[in-house]
Amino acid sequence: HGVTPDIPLASFGGLENSGESGYDNALPWMQIEPAGFEPVGNVRDLLPALIARHNQRVTIDRDYQALLEDIADDEITRKRLGISLNEAGRRKEREEKAMRLRGRMTNAVAGGGAVDKVSERRRDVLLDEAAQIMSDLMRLDVRRMNSLSAH
């Protein structure tokens, strides 16, 4: 049922009921024959370094950390069995979310932009991190190839 990544990125869980599978009249699940392919190269020995660089980067990336907060918040909300009718509690939750968002906007503006430009400057954190991992892979692979040719 899917591919397990070597370097997992942050993701919103609970998507098992999204798409057609969440409907009562969904078509039954089926599996097709895998496509044949020849692996090119082997990067298994580079994985520890790639994972270490990824972990180091995302630990200090404010936007990535904000995404993790959003995911955790979403997970808590999804696990609740219902919506609280306690108005004070709901107001408090909304205010906490608003404060978190204001804090992020303040940080973005402090980074050099007007408030109305913050939404335009919002980046795709996962796409950026995937590109960084690929860049790391290419650098490490070139180093490995150079050291092999030196021998």
C-alpha cells in the first residue's frame, strides 16, 4: 500500500479516508503488477549522511517547524470525537491559533517584507527540503565518485 521513503518528510496523517476510499460506495482496492526497472547506482551508503543533514536543516528551519506545529494541532483536532460546545474553550483555541499565526507573520516581516507581501513570500517547505536533499545527494555522490577514482 504505498512506498516507504528513506527520508520521511513532515505530512498530515489520517489521509486514509481521503479520496474515493472514504466513500461508502468506493470501488474495491486492487493491486497491479509492478513495473520492471533496473536500479541505477546505489545510494544506501549515503543515507546516514543525507538523514543527518536533513535533520540538522529542519531543526533550525522556522517554516518547517511551523508546519510540524500545524500537523500536531491538526492531529489533536482530528482525534477529538466532537466539537466542544464550551464557548470559552473554543474562543481560547481560536485565539491561540491566531497568536501563533501573528507570531509567524511578525517573524516573516522581520525577515524583510511588508505585511501584505507575507502571503506572497510563503514558500513550499516540503518542496524546498526535497530539493535540498537532492542537492546533498548530488554533492555526496560526486565526492564518493571522486574518492573512488583516486584509488
